[in-house]
Amino acid sequence: MTATQISESTGHGDTTRRAAARTAALTGPARRPRRTGRWAAWAFIAPVAIYLIVFYAYPLYRNLDLSLRDYTVRSFIDGNAPFVWFSNYVSVLQDATFWPALANTATFTLVSIVFQYSIGMALAVFFFQRFPLSATLRALFLVPWLLPLLVSASAWSWMLNSDSGIVNAVLGAVGVGPVNWLTSPQWSLVSVLIANIWIGIPFNLVILYSGLQNISTDIYEAASIDGANAWQKFWRITFPLLRPVSAITILLGLVYTLKVFDIIWIMTRGGPGSSSTTFAIWSYRLGFGSALPDLSPAAAVGNLLILIALILGLIYIRAQRRLEV
Amino acid sequence: MKTRRSWWITLIGVVLTAVMLFPIYWMVNVSLTPQSDMRKSPPDLFPLQPTFEGYQKVLSDQLPYLGTSLVIGIGTVVLTLVLSAPAAFALAKLRPRGGNVLSFVLLIAQMIPGIIMAMGFYAIYLNLGILNTIPGLILADSTIAVPFGVLIFTAFMRGIPDELMAAARIDGASTWRTFRSIVLPVSRNSMVTVSLFAFLWSWSDFIFASTLNSAGTAQPITIGIYRYIGNNNQEWNAIMATAVVASIPAAVLLVLAQRYVAAGVTAGAVKD
């Protein structure tokens, strides 16, 4: 559906007949409403337009403003914050946390995506076999995604507890020594990755499953007649035909994973040290982690994050326009 | 033979689901474990001597938090519906010039990380003096749901036949009347989907709650759990019991409205 909106807004890109037919079917006859109708339309839109300006654009502007000034708690009271150009950004870039945070953000995002996507894909193909109970089990798979992130993170914290966690108990039973999942620098990032992958699987499963539903069964029947086995069918038919859906799933996953905050903050607070600190965590820790909020550098880190998200977002929209027909 | 094979697959499916849901089972199990067995090694796999002391703690400590979350959730749902349904109607059916720009902005808006919004809101709320208030949190939480709401409603309302609206116009109905008496009742399903997600997201929100309402008198349940983890690191049955209670809305929604949930995930593949 979003693809339809985009293709309309640009008016090019979708040249295939199917897309044109779908757009036409969804929008109906493209008749410009009369002048009064146009005023009515804007009257209906005005609340959201104002809302977007006041509650999106203005906070973003304030955030930019924060990052270009030297704000202290005092500044909010007396209204004085000197304009310091990019010195907050410079000090953030020179901070010892910058490179670890960048590396952690990249690792966390990429590893999450790879596992969420491949496990989600395997499960989608598995559930697509339509066996008894498959619909019910598929619905149950959604539960981790619907739970408050804080709840999932707390559950994982206790499961991964060094002394009393079930994970170490199971590992101990097979003779592997206790792992300090949350408290050692080598394992903290792995721990939050495990929890995040677990949370992301349902989303990938559902989107990819809906993609599978749109592949015509005729193709599979033809392939069966030609003697293709299940493995060949997946790599030669399913995977190539799912490319548009896969692209969207992965790019949404990227944008979503960059934002992840709750899970890491609850499980490790980005520590020990900065071993599991991502940009989102770093920004929060600077801004709200201590008694005295240091909002200016926090806003600078946040704006770096938004820059990355924006670039990925634009890639997403381009990919969606090009691929989803 | 065919059925025999499919039962095997069902068995594998059940095992996979069990593995996936194990952390949730474990949460319930720990919530029922007596404090004396909490540090037992290896831990008990089943709550053989279930205790409800964790849940009693929840009742005595967490009820105000749950109430606040309920109020915030309902407030967010109402605000989201009131803002997004009319806008979607205009985008889908009245199609004003510039409407596409708005759709585009809404798409981008969903990609902004929460921490950035939180900092902007913090600066604004500090000046306005609405930090640590419920309305402030409702406004902030609604930013997660409004863009999603507009996109879902637009997608649905596009499918409403133009003839239906032309008929209303011929009968002399104003645009507002058409929207209220025809479009809204027909869109009931998408209203359920949008409400479900708006409620769930505001109920689950932690980042806005912890930044914009860290010192208020009325705080949501996510802060309740967070406080528990911070304060009494030892009483994990109480922490897990709170977590179980905080999961109830998600479970209820899934049971009562499963098809709406699936519709929301796929149709609005733009969730944060």
C-alpha cells in the first residue's frame, strides 16, 4: 500500500501493467475535486499537519538547537545558552566512546538483521506447508513481538544471569563453564543480540509469510513436473521472487534496529564499560543517565544517529519504489 | 501416508514454537518460584511449589502504575484516532494537492529514533512545565502511533467505492456528514487495528516514560518494573510477576483480535 502512495507521488518508476492496474483499482477515477472540496480536504488534514509541525518538526528543531549550543541545566532557567557551532559534534567525535559505539551499532544492527531475516525466512517457508495447527502456532510466534520490550528484556536478564540463570544451568549440564553473559565485556553485546534477534523474528516471519502467499502456486507445480526438489525450488523460485519483500523487510529491520534502546538499557546499560553501547544508548546516557542532564552532546549523538537512519530510510523508499510492483 | 507426514511436521512446529516461547514460560515460572528457591542451582523447571507472593507484591505495589498506563493508553488511542482518521479520509478520498507530500513526511516520521524525539520533547516540556504529567506523556506516545494510523486508514479508505460517497453527496450530505456517517462506520476494522497498536505501543513505551516522566507522581507500569529491577535486585519473583501482569494486554489483544494484529503487521509494514 505504501508503494502505491509513492508511485503516485512520483508518477514514474512503476511502468509495469500490474502496478498501473493496481494503482487505478485503488484510487478509482482520478478526478480533481471541485474548489470547495479542496478546502474541505485541507480542513480534514489540518489537525495532522499542525500536529506534525508541533510534535515532530519542533522537537527535531529543538534537538538541532540543543546540539549547536552549550546547554546546561541553568540554561533552561535563565534562557542563556551560548551558540557554539559544531563544537559539540567535534567533542563527540573525539570522545573515547565514539569508535566503540559506532562499531557496536554496526555489529548490533548487521548481526541482528542477518539472524532475524534468515531465521524468519526459514520459519516462513516451514509454516507455509499448511499443516494442522500451523495458523495457531504462527499466531503464537507473534507473542514475543507484542510484549513490552521492557518485559522481554527483564526476562532475558534473569535467564542470562551468571549464577542463577537457566542458560548457564543448561550449559553447566553439558559441561560448559558458566558464562558471564551480562557482566563481561566479551559477552555483553552477544547477550543483547540474542534478545534482540528473538524479538525481531516474528516480524520477519509475518512479512515474509505474506510475501510467500503472493507467489503463484502454478510456478511450483511446473517446477515439480520438471523434477525440482525442495532445495532447488527455494533457491530458484522462492528466494528470487521474494526479493522485493526481502528488501523491504531488511531495510525496515535496519531502521528499527538502529533505534533499539530498551533492550540494551535494561540488560546491560551499555556496559560493562562501553562494550554494548550503541549510539542510542550513548545518547541516552549522556542526556539522562546521570543526575545532571548533559543535553547538548546527547543531542549531537542523536543527530548523528538520525543521519544514519535518514540515509537508510531514503534507501528504503528508493528500494520500495523500484522493487515492489 | 500424507496425513502421517503432516503430523510429523506439526510436531516439529510445536517444538519450534515451544523453543520460541520458552522465555515467556520461564518468566511465568520464575514469577511463581518462592524466594528461597530463587538462587537454587540448577533452577526448577516447573513451579512445583508455586507461590503467589510475587503477585501479592504486584497488587500492593504496582496497581497505581497499571492504572496510569491504562489512562495513558486510552488517551493515546483517542488522540490517535481523532487525528489520523480525518486526515486519512482526506488523503484517500478528497485527494488535495500536496497530499502526497504529507504521506511522504508521515513515512519518514516513523523512522526517527525515539531517543531524539525524547530529547526534543524534554527541552520543550521543561519550558512549558509539563514534564512528569500524564497529558505530556500521552502527546509524546501518540507520535509513535499517529503516522502509522494515517497510513493504515488511508490504505483502507482507498478501497471504499467512490459510488458510495457520490450517492451520499446526491442525497445532500456534507463532506463531514459523509465522513461521519458513511466512511467511519465502514472503516470499523481498521479502527480496531489502529487502536490496538496505539494502545500496545503506549503501554510498552519506556523511553518517553523514563525521560519525560522520571519524577512524576503518576508513572506508567514500565517505570514500575524498572524501579523494581533497580531497587530490589533480589526479588525476581516480584519482578517477573509484574512483567507477567504487564504482558496481559498483549495477550488479550492477541487472543481477541489476532487477525487485526496480523493485518497491522503486514499492511503497515512501517512499524517502528
